[in-house]
Amino acid sequence: GKGLAVFTSGGDSQGMNAAVRAVVRMAIYLGCKVFFIKEGYQGMVDGGDNIEEANWSSVSSIIHKGGTVIGSARCMDFKERTGRLSAACNLVKRGITNLVVIGGDGSLTGANLFRQEWSSLLDELLTTSRINKTEREKYAHLNIVGMVGSIDNDFCGTDMTIGTDSALHRIMDAIDAIVSTAYSHQRTFIMEVMGRHCGYLALVTALASEADFVFIPEWPPQQDWATKMCKKLLQERTAGQRLNIIIVSEGAIDRNGQPITAEMVKQVVVDNLKQDTRITVLGHVQRGGAPSAFDRVLGCRMGAEAVMALMEATPETEACVVSLDGNQAVRLPLMECVEKTKAVAKAMADKQWELAVQLRGRS
Ligand code: ADP
């Protein structure tokens, strides 16, 4: 059977285990020899026990667990050609020419580069006698398929990334808890949520919790935001509300690109309205805990589709990323999605907010 390996890279997210499980089982079902690569690219570079053959039961009882049981890491070595040379050697020695990478845009970019370099890496391994001629010929092509695991939902091309839905659940639970205590003491709470440069988590949880104000990086407020916000908070209190909730995305900025922090927002509320104001920074709680049903099923579907894509790949096939389009798992050209994701970041850096929102697409 074909040699296939799966690994998780970059930041972890809930649902990655469901994806790993689906990849392993689908690939075994289709007759592949399947491997885990532990600790992301670091495990691929280091080889040894980090690359372990998987069987049907080695992915039992992991679907309900958060994070990734095979570990994830950021890896400097893989950014250097010498690191990628070791990685290629480790894969060839085990007959692995199909890779499923579950990670963010950085991990996917690395995988694509690796695929483009594969031929030259193998040539170098042959000239330095680390592999032989038979191996050079037998493992001449590397196929890769990506899946995006991230709570941020910051990747262009997919409606949802694996982990986002679970993070939304976690944030909603926290806001509901805060609301009950805020009510008792008539307090104002400022909740800082994750998302890096993507305001998706903040925006969706603000809508779902009937928050009074939200700050997201894609839509920086006008310079007079402090006045507008205070007016809105006061209006709610006058109408009989006993509390106010403000959601601040960790990447929130103003129109000059300067950060808007929870601390700044608090100062505005305290100075102008003298409300009893508290900050809650949710932090890594958002990335932990059990995956939601949605993320488990998303991981399953994407994992299965990724293996199908690899089995159908030819040396000419472009590397793809498995995405969710509507309610359908689809394959999209990997680098096009990565480029578009980078274009969003650039548009935001250039203060072209409307372009950024437009490029981001449906998600
Ligand atoms: P994410 O995948 O979540 O975006 P990173 O950007 O940190 O996270 O990437 C994860 C890992 O992927 C890096 O530590 C590195 O090993 C690898 N990687 C990222 N970008 C590249 C690149 N341009 N070339 C080679 N490897 C890369």
C-alpha cells in the first residue's frame, strides 16, 4: 500500500484529533500504510520514534479530546533547507510519499515549499548517499493535502476552520457566566477574546450574547468611538439594563492601526460613566476543552476527503486544501487560499478595511 503520514502543526485547536482519526482510518480502509508524525515538523526533521506507524485502534478514544494527541510544535529547523533535507530522508526511509498536514497558513506554506523542493532534496540525498537510486526513483513524487485547524477562522477559502465552533461555545459559556454576576452588581464587563487578526470570534459571540459594543480588527471604529460607545452604554442603562457587555478582539485596532486594548476601553468607561467595570481575558480557555459536535464531524469529513484527494493525486495535481463550502467538503488549490489569506493581512496593514472584508469572503 501507499505510505501516508499525518501530522498537526502550528497552534492546536479542538477537532484536530477527529481529523487525525478520520485520516488514519480512511487511509487504512483504502489499504495504505499509515504513520503519525509527532510534534509537527520537528518530528519529521528528527525522525526516530517521532514517526510511528498507526493502526485502527491507535486512534480509538481520541475524538472527544481537545488539542492534538500527536503533539504540535513550531519548528525553526524546517524553515532551513538542511532541516527539510533530514525530513525528506526520514520520509523516504519509511516509504512515505503522501502527507496530510493539519495546521494554519504557515504550516501549509511550509508543506507546499517542501513539495516543490522534493525533487531537488532527493537529488541531494542521493549525491550524498543518504538514499539509494531505487529509493530516488520509487519515491520521486510527494503529494500533500492540507486542512486548516485554528480557532480563529482566519483562513480564506473555507467557511469554518477546525476548532472555531468549539471556541465559540467556550466563549459563550464564559459570557453567560459573566452576565449572571454582572447583573447582580450592575457591572460592565469587557471580554477580550482571541482571533489574532481575525474578528470572527468577537463578532459572532457579540451577536449571540447581545453585547453592547464590539471591537474587531477588520472594522476599526471612527476616532470618536469613545463618545459613541459611552452613549450606547448609557442608553442601555437608561432603558433598564443592569449591566453592559463589551467584546474586544485581541487584534482590535483603531483607524491608525494602533491597538485598542481592553484596558483602554475600561479607562474610557470608568472616566466617563463611573461604572463598576471589570476586564475578563479568556485566553487559552478558548482553545481548550472538548470539541463540539460540529468540530468533530468537520474533522471527520475533512480527514476522509483529504485521504481521497491524496489517493487521486497525480504528479501533476496541484496541492490542495480541504475546505468547507456551504455544507460540503471541497478541495481548493492550497497556494491560492494561502495567497488570499496573506492578501487579507496586507489589506489590513494598508488600512484597506473594505478590501480585507471582501477578500475574507463568506467566513
Ligand atoms: P500556523 O501553521 O498556525 O500558521 P506557524 O506560522 O508558526 O503556524 O507555522 C508552523 C510551522 O510551519 C513553523 O514553525 C515552521 O516549522 C513551518 N513553516 C511556516 N512557514 C514556513 C515556511 N515559509 N517555510 C518552511 N516552513 C514553514
